[in-house]
Amino acid sequence: MSHDHADHGHSHDDGGNDAAPAWKHDGVHVIPADRLDANTAQTPGMNRAAAINFARVGAQKLWAGTVTIHADARTGAHHHGHLESVIYVVRGRARMRWGEKLEFTAEAGPGDFIYVPPYVPHQEINASATETLECVLCRSDGEAVAVNLDIEPVEKPESVLWVDPTHPHGGV
């Protein structure tokens, strides 16, 4: 009879001996909100803080943290190299612009997810003149990559509705 989980060389119980299980220090990590690390790749106009990365918890395949954009502020144009990004809007209103001239735009609010594919030039904008935009950010590698770009944006970007199988017409 086979087991459904592989042996990863960790002791899963203490078997009554005095040695602590390896999972104690190699298992789950809780990162308190007041212990995020701002020493990460930055883009003008936003504050990124790392919660999960290789240096902090040994993450091999993802990076996670927070992004804050002040009221009525916007980031510089940038991309994240080969990394995929997912942004979850916690508070505020995000306006995303993307494309070679940042010619496309869409907005997201609290509870919405935004997906940014690798190498896509983009800009995050706080669409509110009074409220801070707060987001959670996850990336597909333990490294933080932010390539800042010098792009002259088009004056009037083309609006693009969020479209997915659940909301085929961008409805809420």
C-alpha cells in the first residue's frame, strides 16, 4: 500500500523523545503586519514591502508583499521581467495602464484581482484623490524584479473592461 505524501526527510512527530520536530522551524511562517521589509525593488510613486521571499522565509517560487500608493499618485512605468504578478485590491481604487505607450486602461476596486503577465509595461494609478490605495501583491518567483521604463504615455488611453468567464461583459 502506498502513501499519498512523500517523505521529505522531516520528522512529523516527536515520538516521545526530546528532539523537536523539524517542522517547528521549517514549517509554517507567520509574518506580522508590522514586520514587512521595505528593502525591496522600488518604483517611483509606490511603496512595496516584502512579506514572503527567499531571504525572509526561504520561498523558492514566489514573492508576496504589500503595495501602497498615496492618494492621487501614480507609479512610473515599469515591468517585472519574466515574473507573473497578481495584485489583490484591499482598499481604494486601482487604475492600471499598460502597453508600449500605456495605451490601455482598466480599473479595479476592493476584492478585485489583477493579473500582469511577464514583460508587460504597466503603471499603477491611485484613481482616488483622497484615499490611499492598498494592495497585496504576489509574484511567481522568490526574487523581486522591477525594471523601471522611460515611456511617454498616450494622452487618452483606451478603456478595457475586465473580462472573464464569470463576467463576460466586465459586469460586477
